[in-house]
Amino acid sequence: MNSTAPVEAGESYDVTIEDIAREGDGIARVSGFVIFVPETEIGDEVTIKVSKVMSKFAFGEVA
């Protein structure tokens, strides 16, 4: 479905939270692709599970 996204829903990734979105979610990147991760802070090194992949970004949660 989203062949351009470097991540897949249901998969886990080790990421570092690099930024905070306006809504307060942490922002991680995998190959430059933005993943929003709630309840995280800049500098957090976490394993996330991707819950939803959109065309330009994805949503994940701390695994």
C-alpha cells in the first residue's frame, strides 16, 4: 500500500526521539520518515511499534 514508507504497521523499530510536535507527541525518524510517538521526550531512546502508516508520516507507540 505505502511502498514509499520505510516502515510498516505492526513492525518494531529502535528510534531516538529527535523533536516534539505541536500536539506534544515525540518525533522519531526512520530513514528520514517521520513517526509520531506520544508520551515521549527529546532524547528518549525507545523501541516503538508502528500502529499506522500514512503517505508522509506514521504513528507509533512505545513497545
